[in-house]
Amino acid sequence: MDQRRFSLRNLRDFGFGKQTMEHMIQETTSDFIQELKKKLGTPIDLHERFSIVVVSALWRIAAGEKLSQNDPKILELLDKLKV
């Protein structure tokens, strides 16, 4: 129960449940769709693409910095997370 309270309190500080977070998620989703449209007709590794979207959204929440889906920071971070 304490962990739940802690999590909710901290997520609210990042904008959880507010219009700003909803807008950020919609913007990230729109960027993702645009990236998929660019790759139309070619094979796409959806696992990797979804990972990039998730890391991008989390980075924006935690660091307050918007990174493009092809930003070297995100790609490097994902590379380091691979086991």
C-alpha cells in the first residue's frame, strides 16, 4: 500500500492524470505513426520500434526533454539495455 501511494504521488508530480501528460502521450503516438508511415512497404521490427516509443515517453516524463524516435541517446540507451 505504501508503494502504491508513493508511486501515485510521484507520478502526479510528473503530470500523471493531467492534460499535459495526455497531450504528451498523444504527441508521442503521433510521432510513432509518422515513423511507421515512412517505413511502409518495408519490414519493421515492431518490438524495437515499441521499445523506442516507450523509452522516448519515459525520457520525456523523467527528464522533461523531448527526443526524436531516431535520437542517438535513445538508440544508445536501448542498446545498453539489451542483454
